[in-house]
Amino acid sequence: MQLPRLQVAYRNGLGGLIYVEEFPHLFTQQFHFNSQTGMMHHINPNFHSFIQIDKNCELKKATPAILMTQNVYKGFCSARPNAIEITQGWFNLVDIDIPEYSDKIYGGDVIYTAFRDN
């Protein structure tokens, strides 16, 4: 996937330029309106220029907040087969490598608004 990025140039103390890649939405937050001049100014006085570049980025699905080994998941299913986490399918197999563990891993993200006994 290609994401827009900016290559931003800042003056260094030796008369040269330093180039930094920034996301456009973060870059634009660095400008402020000066009511005396009626212009937008970059907050860094060393700002020089920028160009937009498209950069290939590899996106991958985030790791779930809760991970369980297959044995723990099976034990949970046995102990609480009617739990909402199980009946609603909140945990699924995830493709993740964990050192020194080769069995299946289940993951999910559960947010409780109140604790209750199911």
C-alpha cells in the first residue's frame, strides 16, 4: 500500500539542509497563523521546504490485546462454555510467532463496561 509522506527540509547550522520524512497530518499541525502578518508560519524557524513522496508501506493486522495458548483457550471453553466471550466468538486463532511455543494461539480484545457473573 502506498501512503503519502512528506520529505521536509530543515536548515542545519552549517548552511546545509537536513531531510526528514513526516506524515502530512502531523506536518500541518506544525503551522500557526500569525495575525500580524496574516500568514501561516512553521513553528520551527529552520523550516525550509517540503515535497510530497509516495512510499510503499507494509501494513499488518495488530496483535490482539489478549493472547491465550490453545490449552488455556480449551480450558476456558470447558469451564465457561456459555460465556459471552465464547458464544460471541471474541477469540480467534491468530498467526503470531512466539519464541519457544509452537502450538496454536488464540487472541481477542475484550472490553468490559461492568464486571458481571455469566
